[in-house]
Amino acid sequence: MTTTPELEEEEETAAPTPPTPPKRRITWQKLTILPAFLVAVLLATWLWFDQADLDAISENALSNGQVSKALWQQVQLTVISTFFVLIIAIPLGILLTRRAFRKATPVAMTFANMGQATPAIGLLALLVIWLGAGEKAALIGMVIYAVLPVLSNTIAGLKANDPTLLEAARGIGMSQLGVLKRVELPLAVPLILAGVRTALVLNVGTATLATFGGGGGLGVLITTGITTQRMPVLVLGSILTVSLALLVDWLASLAELLLRPRGLEVGT
Amino acid sequence: MPESATAASGASIELENLTKRYANSPQPAVDSVNMEIKAGELVVFVGPSGCGKSTTLKMINRLIEPTGGRIRINGEDVTDIDPVKLRRKVGYAIQSSGLFPHMTVAQNIALVPGMIGWSKSRIRDRVEEMLDLVGLDAGEFQGRYPRQLSGGQQQRVGVARALAADPPVLLMDEPFGAVDPITRDHLQDELIRLQHELHKTIVFVTHDFDEAIKLGDRIAVLRERSHIAQFDTPEAILTNPADDFVSGFVGAGAALKRLNLTRVRDVEITDYPTVTVDDPLQNIFNKLRDSGTNEILLLDKRGRPYKWLRRGDMMRAKGSLARAGTLVSDTVTRDATLRDALEAVLTDNAGRVAVTGRRGEYIGVVDMETLMNSVHELLEADRLEAMEAQHELEEARAFQTHAEQEGAGGEEKA
């Protein structure tokens, strides 16, 4: 066997001659259609506002960077709550599929189900009574509400793994942690990511309710619009919420495509 | 054992009163198995499903923890060492390959060497070496995912992965159970060839007695709770089954099965006149005329059997090699069994089959006459052996009856 320099071999392993050229995971349609749609919607909204004459109340509600502040709060609420959902639900899901804790799974799932079955607004009201108004109460409510999809998908993903494959992993000498890290989690990634995507979209939605707990966000615009009976304010709040939800869902779908382990795709 | 040794050959395995009891059943699943497997031996556990053969195998690498008894590998008691360390020294191949679908072929094979800390360049070389060993082209296959391979190819990669860190012992749990019969046959031949090169200690579990005969140096026929009904060479089991259970398992056609025990390499491979496609036509004509046979074998550019050419074929095809002669439909390797060879000879109308080497190159031919002679000799030898064994068995039985009458614990051995 000839010994080729390491660099050359690296390239060889990185780019072997596959039987069929690897399909691009992200098509240009996937990349362009939704962003184009969002740009069109936002542009139309902006044009409409540009020619609409707003009265003092509307002006008051929308000026001084209040819109961008609300949008930013909305994004913050979504990101922070999703972050906590991830660091709670995924480790919990892993723990509940370990042999020692498997018996606790039904109990944990019941609690998670209760979290989601409770109307978000009721949950928020209770938390505000308990913790006082503010961002904190809003965040906790959102986290409780969104834990379920990630938790149940993590558990489902880990349980769906072929037991003979896991036995093979142990059989060739992987430690328990090694099996989890190198086999179980990578194989469960598609389902876990689907759960994360659901949680993200849920969180964008529930973040609009944060305003009732004094947490700010785009909900402020919507409630102001309703209470002052000013359509433009209401419409702007709604459109921004919808656009943000669509954008987040689109980003999450891209992440799903990119992070799914190669080799699991049908048709490769 | 120095790790740098390029090919660690086998280690002995001793099982002593190995027992597995599950809490929810009164009977043990595996009841006190005693067995000595010599270094470099291929031992097959065969038995009906549910007899505990798989459980016994999995206790050797402690995927299933034994509840009693000892396991010794190369004399070292491994019953209480860290199971993870143990498993890294024992290769493990299972049914439907057990490859990880999210890793490439190369990554799968590199797993165990990576875990025991080999350097990257060494692992890379090893992956290529292993793929070559199991007959897959490294450049073509190492970047592929398991999903992109056929069942047989996956199984080869599974074996390559099991052997990657050069373990002295290899455990195989019905590894060829999920592939089609033709591929299974090929894989069995490959395993035999591998074993000729590597001399590992292999424990192989199957429920297919024909597979056991074909592969095993010795076969352990197991009955329920992994009781050993007979542990002997395939020849001895075929010609001299220990009891009704074993003979029931051997089934009908023992004489035909006997053909599975001898390989083409053990019989005389005769030379045959050959020409290659690159030879000028005139040479081919001359050779046909001078050979004294009415057929010659045409080899392709890489020396592999391509066509049988008869006298007159060339005339009829107007001198075009592409049209002349009949394509070689079947070849056998030196590791093929006489049964395969007989099959090929019977289907070939000239009554001979070409023998090929590892890369399909021509080595020689085996014809009907050679086969007939070998079979006669074999059966004769078996008959003599069986008569001797029968004699011994009767003596042993007489002794055992005697011992039982004396009230000694003969039951343990039964």
C-alpha cells in the first residue's frame, strides 16, 4: 500500500466518490420563497403606513422607537424562554429514558401535559399573582407551556432507537455515556429538532401574552390597538407577530435540515 | 500482548459453570455451561431457537452478566473486570450488521481503534486495510453511509468493524441470518478465507446446521438451557451423532452434507490450457489444436475466466472472440465446498468448473472425475472413523452405566 501524505488523504476521506452526487439539502426554493413573501408583506405594510394619516393616539403608540422596542422584547422573550426549555426538557428527556428513571416517565409526562393543557393566559395570571408582574413571570409561564413538545419528542426520539443497535454499541465496547453521545442522541436529533421547532413557534405566540403580565413584547401593540380602538396599531402588532413566527419557523426548518445527521436521509 | 502486533491471533476461551438465571423464572436460562475453546479455533454454537445459545455468547463479552461461573480468556479471569475494557478486546458482529446509520463506513470501522486511542493516521490506514480484507474497495466505500450499501456489503463492514482493533476473540451472533442465501454463501466463504489468514478465536452462533458444518472447526450442539448435547468436529457429529436430539438436528442427507466439509483446496486442482483475450488469434488456434482437449479456457484482461472455447467455435464466429464460445457461468474459489463445486460441475455441460483466486483470477479447474474420487475416499475414511468411534462410544457408555450404578454424579456430564 502506498503511503500518501496526510493532507491528501484527508481530502480523500472528505470527498469520496459517492455513487450519486450528494443531493443538496437546502433547495433554492426553500431558501427564497418564504423570505420573499415576508419582505413583500412588510413592504406593503410600510407603504400603507407611509401614506396613512395617523391621529395623535396612534402616533403616540408607535413613535419613539416603541415598535422596535416591542419587537426586540418579543425576540428576547422567545429566545430566552426557548433556551430554558432546551436546557430543561432535553436533559430531562435523556434522564427519563435511562433505566433507573424510566418508571418516572409517566409522572413527568403528566406534569408536562398539565403545563400545556392549562390555558397560557390563565397560567400567566396565576404566576403574576404569585411572583408579581414582570418579565420573569412571563418567561416562566412560557417555559412551562413549551416544555412538553421538546420533552415528549426527546423521549420519543430516544425510545425509537433500535435496541439491537444500542446493544451493538455496547458490544463493541462503548461506555454508557459513549452510547448516549455517539449513537442515541445523534439518531434522535431529527425528532428532538422537530420538538424544538414546535416549542419556538409556540413561544413566539405566547410571548404576545407577556404584556398581560407586564412582560412587554408585541402584545403591547395589539392590546393598545384594541383598547384605544386604533386599527393601524393593532394591524402592525399582528403583522409583526405573524411575520416573526413565520421567520422563526423558517429558520428552525433550515436548522432541522442542516443538523440532521447525514446518512439518515432517505434517498442518499 | 504487544499492541503493535499486526495480527494478534486467537486466545483460548474457557467457560466454567457459566450460568444465567433471570429473577422471574425458576429455571436458569443458561445452566452451568462448561467449555474449552482453543486459541485460533472457530466454534459454532448451534441449536433450536430459545436454547440459550445467544445468551451464552453474550455472556462471553458480558453484554449479559452471568449470575454464576467464570469466564477466562487466554487464562485471564475476565468475569469481574470492567466490561467496557473487556468488550474492546473482543470483536462483536451481529445480525443485520449493527452498523450505525449516521456514520460513514470509515467512521464505523474506526470506532473501536478510536476508543482505545490509536493515532489518526494509524486508524486511517487500518480502515483501508480492513475494507481490503473483507473485499471492499476502500476508495469507493469508506465515505458511504450504511444505507447506501447492500445487505451483504453491510455485513462485510460489520465484520471489518469487529476486527478493526485486532481483537484475539471474535463473537458472531447469527451474523449472516438476515441476508439472502446466495450472499450468505459468499459471506461464509469469505469468513473461512479470513480465518485462514487471521487465526482468530471465533465463536459463531447460528440455528442453521448446514452453516455450522460449513464453518465450524468444532460444533457445540446445544439443547434447552444451553446444555451441550455434543461438542465435536463436524465430521464426528455427522457420522456419529451422540443421541437422538443431535441426529434429529443433523437431519437427512448426512452424506451430501459431508461434501460441505471438504473444500476445493483439499482436492486436486488440475491445470487446463488457457489463452487470454490479448493473445493473437493465431496463437489461440494453435493452442486449441495442440492442447489435446476439445475446449480451452479464455481469460479476460485481468486473468479471470471469461469463456469456454471449443474447436470450431472460432470458425463459426468468423474469428471474432466477442461472439465465439460460451460464457463461463459459474466459478468456485479454493475455499468453496465440494458441494458448491459439485453443483457447478453438474450445471456445466462439459463437467468441469474453473477455480479462481481471491480477485477472481484463474487458478485451475476441478472436474467430475476428481470430485468422484475425492468423495469416495472421504466416505471410506469416514466409515472407518465411525466404526472406531462407535467402538469407543460403546466403551464409554459401558463405563458411564457402571459409574451411574455406583451412584457417582454422572449426571453432571450428561
